[in-house]
Amino acid sequence: MGKLMRRWSRSLRSVLQSIPMLRACKRAWSVFLSSLTEASSPAISPEPPTNSLNVQADEKTVVSQQWGKTAAQREKMSLMGWMDAPLVLDHYVLPTIAQGSSQGNAMLDIIEQFPIDRQGHWLSLGCGSAGQEIFYSQNKLFASMDAYDISEGAIQIARANAEAKGITNICFQVQDINKISLPPTHYDVVSMIMSLHHVSRLGYLLDQVERTLKPNGWFLVNEFIGPSQFQFSAKQMQIVNELLALLPERLAFDYVKNQVKRRYDLQPRDFWDRVDPSEAIHSDQIEAALHHRFQVVSRRNYGGTLLNPLLEHIVGNFAPEREEDVVILRLLMYIEAVLIREGCLKDNFALFVMKKKHKPFWSNLFRI
């Protein structure tokens, strides 16, 4: 373990020295790392699922197929992304979003803090297999909800899950939200949970959301707002790869690719154009587009700049009952938080709480 910790210290030295505030923490850092015990060998992992797509199909079909497979994959293997792990949510994401003690879910925290009517009619755009929407229904956050997704496979799973849990107040439909036409002043709340970064007609859809919200309606967006098509910066990738190189094999084991993960595979844009043309297609434009059309009542940044690419397909290796796993994971969280706080990196994820902008009555006369 001592050799591993010395590797951590050497590889992070350049990062630490670039931040004056952190120089003073180096001694405490060394003591902290040396307290960890030896890590064991890699654990047995499930077989990786297939990701093949018919890339000759039209874009809508490719996206629909991809998200149908993703929904099915998540039913079998729930710990895929960095926020799938309760450790990450409980120790990092939720306290940041809640700005204090969390109730265990970001939406519950938001509902508690803002005057959002629990008897309203909601719309969820890009619901996928609807794990969050079903949870909201169980917690009585709304009277009724319409939930749309482009993938028929995902909607089938959503309907089955809702039926299995006795949920009857959600109406699921297959809809292409890039082309959807929403009724005027119809919904009390519109929510988009990790779906807006898949929208190619970003301005069009946001105009539809603005149109369909009631005058006092709320627009709740929890999103990836980092580089489009995951074209992460060289600095970002350097730090991620250095941290991956330091992890014990059992923690760095990629259970989707069935191999130890020592680098994040940064794919070029043409890869995403083939495999999933919707993936983070305009993610870097989301923030400006939201501010242009809505009144942002609150914005909660919560990082993900390092943890998202770093923990993909390995986050399930960190066992909550294993002290050294928790310590290492919290150390990774600390590294990301400090680098963002000191301006070395920018947040890649944020939750936005928004309302309609109050416009003068004559503004619609000149709207094109």
C-alpha cells in the first residue's frame, strides 16, 4: 500500500503545486493517504453488454435503439455512471444540490425549498425507463404526469415498472421531443433529468417548454453542461488519467469492457455521430439557452468534471462497507471540488430551477 500511496503523491504533485492553497495541505494529505490499508485483487464482474448499432439507419432510429438498449442495460447493471452510486450521491452530489442536509433525492430537496404545488400536472421530457418519475409519484410530488421518450423500448420498461409498483398517475408516450408540439399554458411543472443534452433542436424545444408552462409554472432541469460530444480538455483528461493510473486494480476494473481502466477513452466527434448522434450534441450551449428564455431562480453546480469520466463503469467497485474504498472515493471528490473551487476546472453538471419570464403583453406581437 505504501508504494501505491507514494505513486499518488508523485502524480498529484504537479496539480498540488499549481494551487497555492493546496500546498499547505500536502503534509496532511500524506498522513491521510498513509492511513489506508492494502487493497485486494480485482473482483469478479458481470459480462459486458453488447453496444452494436445499425449505423446505416436514420438518426432517429439510431438514437431510439441506443436508448432502448441503455434502458435495458440499466435494468440489469444499475451502477454504470458516476451518479448511480449512493456513495457519490450521499457524500457529494446531494449535499451540494441541497446546500445542506439532503432528503436523499435532488427533486425532494428542490420541492422542499421552493413553492411548487404537489397537486400539479407535470411533464417529463426524455423520461427513459422512468425510475425518477416513478419515485416522484411514490412521494406524491404531483397529481398527474405525462412522460415522453423517443425510445419505444424505454417506454415499455417504464410502463412495466410503473405497473409493477402500482403507479397509475403517469401517462407514458413515445415522442420525438425534437419535433414535439406542446399545448399552450398546460403544465404546472416541466422536468428534464439528463435528457436536455440529447436534444438537437435545443432552441425549438425550449420555446415549446416556455409555451406549455402555465404563467406560474416551473421548469426543472438537471443536466450535463460540459463540452459537446464529450470533447473534454487536455487538462481534464490528464488529471483523470493520472488518477486512474493510481487506483488499485480492483477499483479500476471496468466491468463493462472486462478490463482494468487506466485511461478514459476520449472518442472523436465522428464516433458519436455514428453511435449516438444525440449524445451531448449541444451540451455546451444549454446554460446560455436557458438564461435566454427563462428566469433562473436557482442554479446548483455539482462538479462531475473529473468524477464523471473517471468513475464510468468502475463506480460499482467502491464498496460502502469497506473503509478504504470510501476514503479513496471521498479523496477523489475532494480533488475535484478543490480544483473547481480554485478555478482550475469548471463544473460539468448543474441543476436549474426556473420560471417563465414575465414579458410585456406586446412582446408576442413581434415574436417570429
